[in-house]
Amino acid sequence: MDAPADAADADEQPPPARRVNLTPRQARQMRIVLASVLMAAMAAVLVIRLASRTSVLVVGVYGAALILCGVVIELSRNGRTRLGTWLLGLGLAAALAADWLLLP
């Protein structure tokens, strides 16, 4: 006798997960929004850190992070999204590491 239809369906593999591909314009807009949100977050952290301790080093670390976010926004506007993504990730990681290592 033939196997029921449910048994045949059980042998089939589910389709692989589809990867969502963004158009270049959507990728640029996503990086711009991400960098803008991170810029606002860095500004908020700067204000909080300055309220607790005023230091030129605090302004330097978070000022550099703010400038980095602005550079990433400009890179994304000019179509350099991959470079902007790497720069944003590494730069903000370096800023947070500097905060942890250098600032008391």
C-alpha cells in the first residue's frame, strides 16, 4: 500500500531561511538612521558623564565618538555603507573601551 501523504511531507526538508536583501538605497538609509540613533545615545552619555565628572578626557572620548557618527552618516550618504559599518562598529567599540580603561 502507498504511504499516507503526511509521511511523504515529513520526509521533505523545509525550505531554507530566506535572506532579506536590501537595496543599496535601503542599506544607506538604515546606516544613516543607525548612526543618528547612536549619535544621540553618545550625546546623552556625554551629558551624563559630564554631570558626574567634568574632564577634558570625557569630552575627548565622547566628542570623538560623535564625530565618528557624523563621518559614518556622510559615508553612508555617499554610498560607502560597508566602510561606514566597519568604522562605526570599531570606532564605537574603541570609544567604549577608552571609557572603561581611561576614565575613572
